[in-house]
Amino acid sequence: MTQRLHLVFGGELTDPTKTTFKDPSAIHVVGIFPDYKSAFNAWKSEAQRTVDDAHMRYFIAHIHRLRDEKAPASPTEELGL
């Protein structure tokens, strides 16, 4: 069975109509979740907690989509680092 990991993160944006973080070093990493449903629940909780601040935004990143097993390995992976 393929593992489908999801990362939930967020923070203050420079402009509510864009996706640029005001301070990338202050990004709140909520966590990594084993399925979309649990990631969505975590995202929803954080989004509701910060609903009164239009500049706060949370996202779900599909980690499993960032890696294509059929693509050649990066130089770092080939070194075993």
C-alpha cells in the first residue's frame, strides 16, 4: 500500500490575496499526517483558530506528490546523505 503523507503548515502572509509568508522563519508546522482526512482535520482546526486574522493562512502539502520514484535520484540521494 502506498503511503500518502501530508504536511500541514501556516503562518502570517504579507497580503491575504497572495501566498507569500511575512516571516518564513515563523512558519507554524502543525505536523505530518498519514492521510488526507487527518491532515484536513488539523488544517481545519488551525484555520478556525485563526479565522479572525485575515493574514493568517494554513495549507496542506501533499508530500507524496513531491517525490516521483521513477525520476532519477538527486545528487544528494545518490551520495546517501
